[in-house]
Amino acid sequence: MIKDQIYSCLQKYLEKYLIGFDKSQMEVALLSGSIELKGVNLHPGAINKIFEKYQLPFALKAGTIGKFELKVHSALTLSVLRCPG
């Protein structure tokens, strides 16, 4: 249940940047404050808009993040359960 709520919140904010992100790609360890994403595919169009905004001299054709770990304070993790919006 907690993983579902965290997934819903992350999905809300990351859906435009990630392609096909699903719950199986996420691991949550609340006590250690760790949220880990594995094997997520980047959406080139959305990422390239960020590159353009900051006038970066390169473009993404395709991309996968093998492992991305967020370390958050336990109070912040609990606030994710009340994802705004």
C-alpha cells in the first residue's frame, strides 16, 4: 500500500520524463529513507527540452538509467504519502 502511494506520487511528477515507468522498477525502504528506481527509460523529447532551456550543446537520442537512488529523510518519505494535487 505504501509503495503504491509513493509510486503514484512519483508517477505524477516523472511521467513526462520517463517512458513505461512501472512499480516493478521501484524499490522502497522506508526505514532507511531510500527510494530506488532501476532500468527506467528516459523520454528524449522531454529531456531535450531541458537541455535546450539551459542551452546545453547536446541532445539525447535514447537513454536508460540503470539505477537511481533517492535518499530522503523519513519525515519527507511520509509526506510523499500525502502527495499534493
